Amino acid sequence: VKKLIDFLSTILEEQSFVRLKGWMHRWETFCQKPSWSIERYLTEFHSLVSEARTQFNHDIHPQFKALKLMNGCTEIPEDHVGTLTSMLDITAQDFPEKIEKVIRSFVSSRKALGTKPEENSTNY
């Protein structure tokens, strides 16, 4: 049975390069959808990062994780990014975690104040 399952998985599973190509497309186009809460956005992000590690043995550089987190978050206006990140060390290994905290803090503060995100066409 194990041999049959192994054989079928080689037929049914896409080739590694094809899977990588699909992952890369999802990574490049990743951003917060209008219906997503910030929690959903962060969960989807961590899922992509985890997939890179487990499926392709690739650890994404901390700076690129942080940039993707900030660029993909539609709840942070582009003109706020510099102010929100000015005190962070871009070379720190925990830079993505600090960016995530900044995002969570900003979004929760905005919700507490009852303000809505401005339309922001400059986020990628």
C-alpha cells in the first residue's frame, strides 16, 4: 500500500518547480484583501512564509518579510510608514516581529478611535 501511495503521489503532486512558481506568484501578489481582518492578513502571511520553509527549504530574509508585511497591509497609509518605523532597527533579526507589532498596534488604535482606513492606492 505504501508503494502505491508513493507512486500515486508522484503522479498527482505537481513538480517542485511548478509548485515554487505558484508560491512565488502568491508571494508577489500578496496583500490584505478588503474583507480580511488584520488577524486574517497576518495568518495568511505566516502561512506563505511557512510554506516557503517547509516546501522549498527557503527562509525568507527578515527584511523582506518586514517589507512584505508593511507593503501588503492596506490599513496603513503610505505616508505613515516612515513615522511608524523610524525607531526600528532594520538590520535586527526580529525586525519582522517588530513590524508586526507596529501594524497590530496601529490597526487596534485606529479601531479604538473609531476611524476607518483611508483609501490608499499607494500600497503595493
